Amino acid sequence: MRKMLDKEFFDRPATAVAKDLLGKYLISPEGSHMITETEAYVGPQDKACHSYKGRTARTEPMYDEPGTIYIYFTYGMHYMLNFVTGAKDYPAAVLIRGVEGIVGPGRLTKALQIDKRFNHRPLRRITGLWVEDRGVIIRPREVLRTPRIGIDYAGEWKDKPYRFVLKKKDGRSRP
DNA sequence: ACGATGATGAAC
DNA sequence: TTCATCATCGTA
């Protein structure tokens, strides 16, 4: 089983998409990697979400179709990879924080050579970046939910459990 | 614990 | 045009 995730998959609340992206495969020019860590930025009311400040040149991709790639540059050196979720003109997205073997949103984009070339483009084969369902089943007990990282400025939104991490298989639960 | 390093948005 | 800030990371 190998199905490319389509617009319909991303046309849902960011938290649902973030959770369901765990165990899916990110396909890039550097190969295929299972997604292991995500964060949801749920919309313009979310103080941690870039669209909280309104529509600007930077956040424009978030207002496009679900499944659009949103990439921004921060701290003068790191590219962050996001997928737009929900209806067109509703600015929400999911940050991809880690894949199997690569932990950290900045390390991930560096390792997979993802930069602004992919910004505001659709997640499709032609783009060179897309996501596949390869039939990996994730049980609820394999998912850790925590507050999001690096958003201490976000007031009451700071502690919302919008970060999803796929727990490592440790073998201890196997018979 | 801190500095790197530059785009971004808001203030002036 | 200037300034503070930043969904981070490597080194100490």
C-alpha cells in the first residue's frame, strides 16, 4: 500500500492532521522518511500561529489550498517545513519537527535540503516533495502529546497540547 | 548558557 | 530606516 496524501487529507483541523501525519512518509529528493514529530498551528486565533498577526507576504501560503507547503526562514539560519491545513483562506498549518533518524525542524530541512524553493507549492510528485501513506498503523498509546516547543510568548496558547510525538519502539512491550 | 545570523513586522 | 524578535542549533 502506497497512497499519496491528497488535498482531502489536509482539509481538516490542524490538530487532526498533525496527529495523523505520524507514521506517514515524507518523500523528498533525499529519500523517504517516516514522520515522527509534528505540531499544529490551528488558525488566526492561535497566538503562536504566524497568521495571528494577519495576512502578510510571509504567511500568504497559509491562505492557500490545504496541502500547500509553507516554508519560512528563522533565527537567520533555519528553514521550517509546514503543511497548510483546513479550507482555503483559513490560515492554519502543521510544522514537521522530526522524521525517523532526524530530530528537530531545522536539522530536518538541512538534511533533506528543503528550502524556499518549495515554499507555496503543492505537496505533489511534480514538486519533488510529497507525503505517502504506506500502511503503517499508529495506536493511540504510541502517541505522546505535549505543549509546543519555543512559543513561550503565546500566552494562554502556550500550554495547549498541540505537539504530537511518535514514541520509539523499545521492544519491551513485545512478547 | 550563549552566540550565530538574517528575514520579518512594527515602530518611528 | 531602525529595532526587537524569532515555531533553532551547535558549542561551552
